[in-house]
Amino acid sequence: MRIVVTGAAGLIGSAIVDRLAGEHAVVGVDLRAASQVDIVANCTDAAEWGRRIGALDAIVHVAALHAPHVGHRSDEEFRLANVEGTERLIDFGISAGAKAFVFTSTTSIYGNALEPNDRAAWIDEQVAPRPRDIYDETKLEAEELVASAGSSLTCTSLRMSRCFPEPAELMATYRLYRGVDRRDVAEAHALALDRKGPPATYVISAATPFHREDAEELLHSAPTAIERRCPGLIDRMAVKGWTPPRSIDRIYDASLAEHELGFRPRFGIEACLSGDWDPPPSR
Ligand SMILES: NC(=O)c1ccc[n+]([C@@H]2O[C@H](COP(=O)([O-])OP(=O)(O)OC[C@H]3O[C@@H](n4cnc5c(N)ncnc54)[C@H](O)[C@@H]3O)[C@@H](O)[C@H]2O)c1
């Protein structure tokens, strides 16, 4: 396939280009130059730079202003980049004959729905998003544009969880309930490109060992639930100097993506324990 990947210089986009490049003809687009970028341009100008590309099969739209930009960029800049940028890419995709559009969304759009009550919030596609900032709002608006893009495109939104480089202990424990490795994110995008059918949305996160019935215990005594579901894990974490979280407030459940896309996340806390990091932890 001939595939445009936006945000190709970024943390996620570069991993997606690397994953797809062996099998497909990939055109990386970004505001910034990088080895994965073929066209340095703005998504909002897709009608113009798109002419240079010609016909294509799919668009993977990763570029966005996101969480680190909140408070540093205006609401108008967020709307232009995340909503209008998406709209113009959809228009370009349709005119260039693309058959698939994969949008990198975020679990952040669940917003206030992530607040626990008497138990950890169990977050899957059935939970209604409750955006709490301009990032959440504009990603949700973009998802809605993608979902209504028309029958010529197979449209998929992937609500991915957190994968910033962070201290090792944090990144590792997040893989139990609210984090993901970007290699798994890239694989999810590759799987979504092959999907057929009406628009669909999936949560993408590392495989959680927890079950819904653990939610109350997770909030009040997370180590008890961790020891029951993953015997010996706490001792193995202790060897690294990592302590388990005392309380877990939400679980991202990617089981719909497992069933419908065949998503099998490979890089959970065991990969972290064995030193297999991507991206590497921060200090
Ligand atoms: N990193 C995470 O933990 C995380 C979690 C959930 C969702 N996401 C989503 O993943 C996507 C990428 O995040 P990332 O962490 O790789 O961010 P990043 O900042 O590393 O990469 C984003 C890239 O997009 C480019 N870009 C931004 N606006 C553009 C525009 N208008 N036109 C062209 N290029 C533009 C930037 O130059 C940058 O290279 C975003 O859509 C974000 O919402 C990321």
C-alpha cells in the first residue's frame, strides 16, 4: 500500500513509519525534518502538498498538538491543528482515492470519566468520553469527523494510552493498567490499516492482568490485587527497587482491539523487568 503517515518525526509517528516501511511505500509528513519525514509540511495544507503525492491507499494521522502543549498553545491553535488538520486530511484522502484512514486518538478524552468513585474506573469503548481540556475536546471532535467521513473510507480511531518516556518504575507499573509501549501502538496501527467495515474506535493499551471484579480492591489496596493476579511480581519489582502502586484509579481495557483487530500487546511490565524499553525511561 501507499500510505501517508503524519507526525512522522514524533515519538509515535516515527515508530509507525518504522513498523510500516518494510511492507509498504510510506510517505512521512511533519512540520519538522527527520529521517522518517519525506515532506516537511503542515497537515492543514494537505490540499497543496497532497498534489505532489498523487494516488494513495491509506492515511495514518498521528500529528497533533497534545497534552504537553496544553497551557502553552491557544485554543485556536489546538482547533486548527487537531480539528481542521484532520478535516483537511480526510478531504485529501478521499480525493486521492484512499480506502483507509487511521486516526491516533487518546485515552485522555475520557477525562472526568477517569475519576474513581468507590472503585477504579474501568475504561473501555462503552464508557462515554468526558473531555476536561482543549486537548481532549479537539481530539474528540477529530474522532467525530473521522467517524462521519463517508463510506469510501474505512475509518478507525485508536485511543492509545500513555507512552511518554518517564522514570522506569512509573513506566513499568503503568503497563499494568494505563500505559503502552510505542512498538505495540505501531502494531495496532498496522492492524487497523487492514480492517474492513463501518467506522470503529478502540482502546489501545498494554494487556492488563486485572479483571473487572478487582476494581474496588485496586483502588483501596492495589498490592493485594497485584499479588493475586501476578504472583511473585512484587518481589521481582523489589529487586529493581520498584514499589507497587498503593492505589490504582483506572484500568484501560484493550480487549475489544484484541478480539476485533487481533491486537496482542507484547511489551508489558515483564518486558520492562527484562530491560526491554522503547522509548527508554527518563531519569
Ligand atoms: N505520547 C503519548 O503518550 C500519547 C498518548 C496518547 C495519544 N497520543 C497521540 O499520539 C500522537 C503523537 O504523539 P507523540 O507523543 O508522538 O507527539 P510528538 O509531539 O512527539 O509528535 C507529534 C508530531 O506531530 C507534528 N505535528 C504537529 N502538528 C502538526 C501539523 N499541523 N502538521 C504536521 N505535523 C504536525 C510535530 O512536529 C511532531 O513531530 C498525538 O496525536 C497524540 O494525541 C500520544
